[in-house]
Amino acid sequence: MKKQFILILFTVLTTLLSFTAQAETKKVTLMLDWFVNPNHGPIVIAQQRGYFKEQGLAVTIQEPADPSMPPKLVAAGNVDLAITYQPSLIIDVAEGLPLVRSATLISTPLNTLMVLDNGKINSLKDLKGKKIGVSISGSEEVSIRQMLSSSGVDYKDIQIINVGWALSSSLASGRVDAIWGGMRNFETNQLAIEGFKAKAYFPEEHGIPTYDELVIVANAKKYDAKMINAFNKAIEQATTYIVNHPKDAWKEFISYAPDTLNNELNKRAWNDTLTRFALRPAAIDLKRYDDYAQFMFDNKQIKTLPNAKDYMPIFE
């Protein structure tokens, strides 16, 4: 009788603990900026290694049909977190979207002005009279203008061609002489695999303030500070693991979706992205954001000048 009572009591306690654990698990929806790729390494590793779970989070990772939508869905309250770009965040905040930056994923620029390393373009000066391919026409002018002007080339002396997402192939085929938007960890490798050597000119070396390539945003009006702190701890732990164990981390990364991730391009991109991940994703650098916002404002890319302290809160 005593043994039966103890067994029943144990069963009840186990059930209660199970219900308590479930109640304490916070469901979180995270929308990426694009399909899963090495740029999302800390997110995937935190998921695969159970770091989110250890922090009491059940994170659902979503891929957008339209890469421009994730921050808008956060602003509308349809997803909890989304990955976007620092320049895009500043534009969105300047236009009044209720967003706050909750973490940094990649803390250095990845974007470049890229040419083939074939002796035809040896400096930015050589782009005068040339064609530059872009993915989304209309958003590139300020950056390209600044980079060219740093070498004495006027923006009106080049031709912009919208090549959609065919950046690498347009450069390789000679349709354009340069591309804006070629990532230093992807397009360079993609061209190399296809037998072309590329040369990249970096924005931060040609008059453009340095910036965070990828950041995570939350809704300014109803963010969950406790959840964000837990999320940031998980991706920091994941980043530390990646840096300490890059080869093992690569294997765990591709296990997330072997059919699409386990290929030569992603492997090369993974190695080139390792040093780009933010080691302290929650760390705040107000000046970096204010400097870039001032650059955008001075070049009339935004009509109002937001203050970083207003959209970069300390989550307590």
C-alpha cells in the first residue's frame, strides 16, 4: 500500500513538473532575412544544440517569401523577431515603423562593389563610363556615389543596370563591369567556383561609415525583454561554440537542412563568415548607429534623423 502511494505521488509530481516546464517555455517566432545560409550560423547552432531550449525558448525559424517583409511583420506584431540590415532598420525607424534593434548577428559590413580581377578594372577610377549591376534599383545610389566620389568619379558617369538576383552571372558574362551588392563571403566564392577571380572594393574603406550587416529587431511597443535576453544568451553561446569548434559547428549547421546547406558554396561561405559573427550580440554601440544615420540623412536617404538611443534599448 505504501509503495503504491509513493508511486502515485511520484507520478503526480512528475506530471506537475512537466506542466510547469511547458508553462515556462516561451514560444518565439523568428523570421530570417532570406533562406537559411551561413550568415545565420548562430541561429541554427543555437537551435541544433538546444541552447534556445536551455533558455526556456521554443523558437520557430521562418524563411520569408519576400526579403523586404520581415521587419514589417514584426512592426505589425505578426512575428516576434526578424533579421534585417542596419541601414534598412534606420530607414524603417526614420519612416516611423515601431522597431527596436534587439541584437547584432553579423557585426561587420559584407556588401561590396565587386569587379572581375582580370586587369580591366584596377581601381574605382576605372569604373568611369562603365556599367554597374544592382539587385534592387533605387536604393544603391547613395553608397555607390560615395564610393566613386572617393576616387574622383561622378555618379552620372556610370550606368546602373538592374540585374535582379543574377549578380554573379551578370558580372561573369560581361553584361556589367561591376556589381553592387555582391557579398564578400558569397559572390566571391560563387564566382571562384565558376572559374572567375573577383576583386572587391569595401564600402567602409571608401567613405561609408562602418555598420552592422545583420541585426535582429523586435516590436518597439510590445517586446518581451526577458525573452530577448534569453534569446541573446543562446546565440552568444552558439557563436562562442562556432568560433571554438568551426569544423564541428559546420557539421551541425548542415544537419539542419542537408539537402540545401551541404554544398561547396556554403562551405566556403561558412569559413569566410566565422570572423564576422558578433561575439557579443547584445552589446550596444550608439555612435556607430548615429554615425550611419547621419550619413544617410546628409545624403537625403532619410528625411528625419533618428537617435540610436530611441531604438536601441537596454533590455532589463
